[in-house]
Amino acid sequence: MEQQRLAVFRKTHFNAAHRLNNPAWSDEQNARVFGKCNNTNYHGHNYELVVRVVGAVDPETGYVIDLGVLNNLIDVNVLQKFDHKNLNLDTAEFANLNPSAENIAIVIYNLLRPKLNTNLDLKIRLYETERNFVEYPA
């Protein structure tokens, strides 16, 4: 009998400041491309993170993944690094990477992917605002 696969989700949030800026560009070009997000004093977001894991249901536990374990992985590998931080100044991940929502989602994926069993699929959905969000992988 083929094992059925389904998706489980863990939703959490973190607060962080950032500035979108390309150091190779002039101040004028940065201001033109990034607008208010290029504020030299940074700005913040209340990010909502949804982590989606897809896999077969374990016949012994009934789980795809223990959500307590997933919660702990997110806490240790994402929230403790990014919550209440200035992403540009306080994190190694964004020292040389523009912390756009797109890049933040990719970084989170890359932090979590090695921690999960290879038979599980992972997708990251990151809301920067109520109306603006990204998903990786697409």
C-alpha cells in the first residue's frame, strides 16, 4: 500500500529591522529603487512565518513530523537568530546579503532544510506585511 503524503504547517512570527540597500549603487539609485525601505535609520516588520512540511504519515506515530520538534527547529535556527534583531547589522546571514523578503525566505529555507529528514519536503512562506508575502521554493 502506497503511503499517503500530506502537508503540516507551523506558523510563528518574529520582529526585525532591516534596510534594503545595494552598496554598489549610488544613494540616489538606492532611494529610487528601494524607496522608504532604504531609510538610513532602518525600519521594522512584524514578520509572519509559515513553515510547510510535506511527507508520508508515519504509521506508528500518525505524524508527518512531530510539530514540537519542528517548533524547536524553527525556534533555535530562525527565531533566536532573527527575532528583535537588525538583520543588516546583527546577523551573519545578511552581512553581505540584502535582507529582502525573498532573501529572508531563502535563508530560512537553507537554515531548516539540513535539519529535516530528506524524505520530507519543505516550503517557506514569509509575510512581510498582511498583503505582501513570498514563498520558497516556488
